[in-house]
Amino acid sequence: MKKNFRWRLVFLALLFLFPSAFGLAAPAIMPIEEVKPGMHGIAKTVVSGTKIEEFGVEVLGIMKDKGPSGDLILVRTYGDLIEESGGIAQGMSGSPVYIDGKLVGAVAYGWSLTDHKTGMVTPIADMLKMLDAPSATPPLADTSEQLQPVATPLMVSGFSDRALNLLGEQLKPYSLVPYAAGEPAEDTIYPALEPGSAIGVQLVQGDVSVGAMGTVTYVEGNKLLAFGHPFLKKGNAGYYLSNAYIFTAMKGLENSFKLGVTGDAIGTVNQDRGAGIAAELDVFPSNIPVRVSVKDLTTGKTRDAFFRAVQDEQIGSILSAVGVYNIVDKTIDRVGPGTAKVSFELTAKDMPGEVLRRENMFYSPTGAAEASIAELHEALTLLAGNQFHPVDIIDVNVNVEMTQERRTASILEAKANVVSVKPGDTVQVTVKLKPYRSQPVIRTVAFIVPKDQPAGPLILSVRGGGMVPLLQLLLKKDVEDLIRPEKNRHKSFEDLIKDFSSRDRNNDIVVEVMELDEEELLSGRDAPGKTNPALDTEPKPTPKRELKKTPTATITTPLKKKDEKKAKAHLTTDYIIEGDTRIVLNVSDGK
């Protein structure tokens, strides 16, 4: 890499000496060893529209080993532009600094709640190393607690206030603070990029947009350098590079910042390291296409949207899920209780089956829109962060139906059509449900007694698909499997996908075997043959006029091994099922 860097400096020198032979001359470089306190120069940036303007820079000293890649140059900025912007503003990071016409580096660091006119410059020599695309990220050097990168403002358009707040909460660990922004005029013309131009690093583009803004430091052919400090410090990266339009610079007590929007995608940011970012024009990154269709059953309003999020293991799932939440929130245009029916398909390369499908219902008394994206976010995170191998999510298709109505139903009682059974028998389990503010209804689930079920009592749990059975909580048995059924159980990626896509849904009635020790089962009995009152939930007959009959459910095949699924049957309903109860059967030896 040192050899490549040395030849690059020779090449730059030739360009400077013979500009007519190569077109636009590249700037000469001033090594940090030649930079002395008291020197004055200029820096370039955009604070309005796309016009590049200049401000003054005075060198105050060299800060040894204060930056992620080595030394930093301490400077004081001045001039009308600095006065108007309130000092070094967020979005100025990457502003190229020149002394005697030679490129010194990029404005990159400052101090919050202090004099915003003072900052740090990353030497250009450290930034040029990124053009050689090293495979490892250099360690971040220990810096002063008050010294901070000139924060990169994250400009967001097409988001509701609630979605913007949620995005901010989710991105806090990455030190990204989103601001609401509008859109530039449709006839905006973006000039060719040059040092000082405003650029965007887009994380989401389409009907919604999320992008950071900074300043170009250096251009070499179809490659450029910017920021002077890391964005997310991902090392090898894959973000959209875009044009940017600046509305104005906003003064602030803690920090000033540029208010603007990202424009058209024009390339890929492929390096995100301690000394800044490097990008290549006319090459575009892998992305996650997201299609969303939302219908509000209460108002009849519908909305379809499309956007692309960056393919990133840490933030790709956050951006995709919050983007969907934003479309839901804008469609229903309200807060409070509601029920969501959500279905989605995720298509990915190198994933077993290639398509993951899921449908479920969710209810929340306070935030129905937030509840609607919970499982989608989980699925995206599961794929992106799986322990087996990387996958590229190539399509996300989400359909959401929302209603202000509370579509929940509580289990009142359950009753089997027989008390004594043999292995292999089919038992019809009648479940009485009480929908919220509605008359009781009945649903019937067909359960097959396992063929290897031993003689004796058999306890069946009847519960909602999203419920943890109360008795098992009290006995502290298999609770972790109920709460996180996928944990420590997957021997393959295929198992992981299968368990997620086939697990119980919130609107399922589930009938399954409860595995209890004989001592637990017999505890509390007054005499042999008498059922434990705590387990005896056999219901009294219910008048037929209150009930509505529905088809019976299909069943799952019971498995023998302890680490495999229990014998189970389920029925999908139009309600989110709450509560649980039990039925005790007596299994004969089958003879």
C-alpha cells in the first residue's frame, strides 16, 4: 500500500506540473510536516444551494496522535460565512483546507458547547490511503472526551414526526441524529462534483429518504474522498453516494448544522474509515427493495410505497422496518389502540427456500403502528445477523391492514368431546371465546393423541398462539423454549427459517400436550382418580344459541424426541387469542 501511495503522490505532482496534459489539474499536497502555527489558508464548502463558498482558516498547532489515523491540525476558522453559520457546522466535515494553494486536509473535528470556530483538520495524506481500499479498519485512537467529529447531519424526508422520533431512537447507538427536511425543486441542477461540493451518503432512497450530508475533500477521476472522519466506520461499506442541496446553515448553542436534502444517487461509498469516506461514481451498491401496501379498514384509506435501504447487517433491518412503520403511520394518521393484520414475504439469496413468508395479527392499546412492524423487524434482523452465512435480501413485500377496532378474544373454557382416549384417537376440542364487547363464539380444534402416548393422564394446554401457558410459568418448565423457541435449537439455517415461519401466531388457538412430571401431576390430589382442582377446567355445557360453529383445524404430527416439537394442533382465527386453560384426558393402553 505504501508503494501505491508513493506513486499516487508522484502522479499528483505530474498533474500539477502538466495540467494541460491531463485536463483539470489536481491540487498539490502540503505534508503535515510543513504545516506550521500561524499559517493562513482557505476552506471550501456549500451553505446555500449548490454554490461553493470559501472561509478563512488559521493554523494554531499540530495535535500529535489525536486522530483515528494519526495527527490532527488545530485550526481557527473565520470570515463572513463562519459568522453567518455560527462556526463550523455539521455538514462542513470534509471541507478541503488549502494553504498557499496546496491541499492540507479536511475540516473534521470540533468541540460542542464551546467556541464553534475552532476545530481539527484531518491531513490529506491519511485520507488518500483510503483510495487503496485496505481490507481492515484501523483502530480508533483515544481522543479527548470533548473532541468530537463534526457531526454528520442525517436529513430525512417523507417521514412523519412519530416515524422520525422512532428512527432517532433506533439510531442512537450509531450517534446519528435525524432531522426533518423537505425536497429540492424539481428543476435543481447539480454541477459536477469538486472539492467543496456538498454530497450525501444515502441510507434510504425512494418514497422516503434518509441521508447524511458532508463535503467533498478530493476528487481523482471517478473517485472522491470526503468527511475527514468516519461516518459509521464500517470499513468496507456499501452506501449510496448522492448529490446534495443545502437550504441554509442553522446556528445552534451546542452545534450549528446545515439544513439540506440529498439528491440523486450517483455512486457508491465503498470505504468508511477513521480518516473519512471514499466513494466511486457511477457504481451502485447492493440494496434492500421494500414494497409496502397499507389499508386502513376504519377510514378506507390506502397507500402504496416503495423505497430501497442499504444492505447492512446492523442498520439495514432498522431502516427497512422503520420505513414500513412510517408508511403505516402516515396512512392511519392517528395514535392509540388498533389491530393490525400483517403479511410479508422476504426473498433472499443463499437462504433455504429463498422466500420467507409470515402472517400474523397484532393489537396494541397505545401504538398499533409500532406493533405492526415488530415481527418484520425480527425477521429482517434474523436473516441479516444469522450465525450461518451472509445473505443478500433482494426483495421485501409487506401488506398491512389496520383497524381501530379491538380484535381480541379471551378463552373462557375448553372441552373435549371424549374423556377417555386411545393413542392415535382424534379428539375434538371445543373452545369458547369471548370477543371484546361481543357475544361468545365457539371454535373447534381437532387434536390427534400421539401414537406413542403412554397410558395414564394426558394434560392438554389450550391457549392463544402468543401466550405462555400460566401453569408452565408457575412450574418454571420449558419457559425459555416458549419465550424464545429458536434459542439453542437450530442445527441449520433451514431449521432457523422453518421455526420462525411456522411458529404460533397471535390469532391461533393452540392445543398441545403439556409435559409434566408424574409428581407434579399428582400433587394436590385428594385420592387416586380425583383430578387436581388446579388442573380441572372442564367447562359446563353452554347454550347453543350463544355459539357459532366453524370448521375444525388441521393438526401437526407429534414427534418423539425431547428436543423436537410437542404434539400440537392449531386453528387460525380472526381474533388475537388471549388466555389459556387445560383439559385432562385419560389415555388407555390401547388394548
